[in-house]
Amino acid sequence: MIERGEDEGRIADLESEAAHLRRALRSRALIDHAVGVVITIGGLPAEDGLEVLKYISQHTNIKLRVVADDLVRWPSTRHLTRPVRLALPHAIEHARRMRRHRARMAEDGADVPIGTDGADGADGADVRIITDGPADGTSTVPAS
């Protein structure tokens, strides 16, 4: 037979797990929204959007959820934090480079794992984030 203390412990564990799952769902929705922002401004296919977010997170040492929040707020506030603003063009160009590289390898019949660097020398120069606000460059709009 289960003792009263065991029931209470089990209930506490289940409540904690439920709270964790609610937070995870909110984070996932935020990340999905940020992917939409990234693929829209970067002209990328949907499957590359999450890779852009991961690239920014890894290269700025900012949690993915925080990067996503910054990007989701950007269209309405016209503000990106400096690290994300600086990393975004490079992340988009990296995704484009990887897509070109995978396409070239597929044409040659090679099996190309995701995450293989295209190494074609591009460095993000053809993706720009143009500021139209204060001199510190915090207000931004994407350039085509």
C-alpha cells in the first residue's frame, strides 16, 4: 500500500514535470516564431531557420531561447541586441553556403552530413543588416 507521504512526493514530482513541459512548449513556440523571422528576412527555406538560430547561439554564447526572443521582438521594436545583430548576417550566409555545398555534393553523388562546412570562402559579405535608427545602430531593418 502507498503511504500518504509517497503520494505527496509523487504529486510534487508530477507538478514539477508538468511545469517543465509547459515551459518547454512556450520555448518551442518562441523558437518556431523566430525561425519564421529568420527565413523571411534571410530568404531561406524553412529547414535552414533553426540552423541559423543555433549558429547565432553558439557563436555568441547566448542561450537559444534568448536569441529567439530577441529575433521575435525585432520586427515590432526594430531593435536587435548587438551580438545577435552582428552574428545574424554571418549565420544566414553560413546557412546559404552549407546549402550550396550540400547541393554540389549531392550532384556528385556524395553523402553529405549536415554541418559540413562549405568552405567556399564566403564570409557573410552579401547579407547586410542596415541600421536606420540611432548612431549606435540598434534599430535595424534587413537589406535585400
